[in-house]
Amino acid sequence: MVCYTLLRTALDPLLAVAGPAGLARLEFLPRAWEYHTLAHAAARHQYGPDVAVREDDSAFGRLRDELAEYFVGERREFTIELDPCGTDFDRRVWQQLQKIPYGKLRTYGDVARALRKPTATRAVGQGRPQPAAYPDSLPPRGRPRRVAGGLCRRHRHQGAPAAAGRPHVGRLNPG
């Protein structure tokens, strides 16, 4: 069974999708009304077309509590189990992101060089995982980036702890 819910946060709504092994997806939704469709698509992509999917707000109580603590500056690490879906390269990127200290910034290029793939800057940017699940401290060239509607969330909300970078969350399950 795959469960999903829409979490209201200090920044924007987050779609949370979890399977039996842990949190599979945590994604900011600029158009929150799409969350049912996106949850079903994400579940079927990761777990197959015949997976049972249901909305279950109660399944995400711990995640909701930890995010609330994080957004008021009381938490730097999460304890939620992760069940990410990605290629071997994606997993290597995610493992490298988990090494970024809380509050520190790294560019896509920094991460690519750490992976000994200095020309993989764009691939690192495209392979970034979901918010809050890994550090979100990767401005493309070390400065705020422009996105639809203005500066990215990290720079729009300088008062939130997320402005300095996202904390580590659990450990990546390599299997």
C-alpha cells in the first residue's frame, strides 16, 4: 500500500508519498490542487502500475511534526526512513548531498567534482532529490536562482532555517 497526503508548511504545500519502506517523494507543489494526480503518478512510477494508492493523512504525523520543528529552527536532522527511486548516478548524487553540513552551500559543480565527474554539473542539477529529504543547498552558480514567480524558496524566505540549507534526513537505503 502506498499512502500520500498534502502537508502545509511555512513555505509552500508539500506532497508526501510513502511506500512500505519509507518516504518515496516529498515535493513542493506550486499548484496544490494537483496533488492527487501527482501522488498516483509518483506511486505508479516507483512501485508499478498495479499498486494500491490511498490518501492517508494520519500516516504522516511524524513527518509533519519533524517538518514543523525544522521550520521553526528546532531540528537539523530528520529520522524519517527514505525509499527513493533513482538511477545509480542519482543515488551517488544523493549520498554526496547528505555529506553537505547543515547551513552550508554547494553548487552543482561542487557536487559533480566531488563525484569525480566534473562535466556532470547539469546531470547533478537534474538528479536532485525532493526537498527536505536531502540538503537543498545547491544554487547553480553559488547565487540565488530565478524561478517562476521570483527567487527560489530558499532566498525568498530568509527568515526560515531552510534559507541556509536543508538538513540531512535519515540514511539512503541503497537496496
